[in-house]
Amino acid sequence: FTLAAGMVSNAAYAMYSIRAKHVLSALPQLTPRSMYALLTISGSLLLAPIAILMEAIGAGSVGPSVSAGGLHLCMMLVFTGFLQYLSNEIAFCTLSIIHPVTYAVANTLKRSIVVAASLLFFGQQLPSSGIAGAAMAILGALAYSLAIRHSRPSNIKGETSKRTV
């Protein structure tokens, strides 16, 4: 189930990125930062009533709530939310500069690097299925990079492109 959920999440995010790129090009008066702010505000307004209702009826509760450190927990949640917002805004601005597929490949490669760094930091070993997944992500990024490089005409004087017309 986890693999399927991850794949659905990646596909949904890729579709979101492609759609956002089209909307940005269709509305030139909207900057990437303002568009992301509008998306965040509208998403918050849409989901806040649902979250408040779910909290009120106790949906999803599996045990006693956190009673100690309420202010500290609240501050940590606000800080984490702020950092997540900044991360997503930077990603959205990056998306406005590059092609959505390039962004998706870079994002996949970034995830592999984060996993590798955390494995090294925590001294853990990657299972064989994890090694296969990381290798697939890295080889896919390499293949994409080589394909893009091969498809572009050369800018060097006197050198001909390998593309056929």
C-alpha cells in the first residue's frame, strides 16, 4: 500500500506542477509567488472547516491528546508550517523557471539524495529493494539528462548537432 500511495502522490504532484505551469503562462499578470499564495489561502479556506469539524468530533484519535507542552507544541507546529510554506514557495518559483518534467526529475533525484544522507547520518543500511529504487531514480535522472543533452543543438561554433532534421 505504501508504494502505491507514494506513486499516486508523485503522479498527482507531477500533474499539479504541469497544470500550474500552464496557468502561470495563461495569466502573465500573476507571479509565481502570488499564485502560490492564492493557492495556499484558498486551500486553507477550503480545508479549515473540515479540519475543525474532524477535531470537534474526534475523528482519527487513537489515544489521549498531548496535554503537556501545549505552547511549545503550538510554536513548533507554526514554525514547521512556515518552513514548509517557504519550501513549497521556492519549489513553485523554480517550477516557473524550468520545464515541469525537469522539475519532477530533479525532485525525484533530490529525494534519493535526502534518503542517502539520512541513512549515512543515522548509520542505517538500505534494504535491497531500497537500493534498487535509489538506483532506478538515479539512472532515470541520468537518462533524462543525457536525452535532453542529446536533443539540443550545439551552441559551439563549428560543431554540428547530432539531431536529424
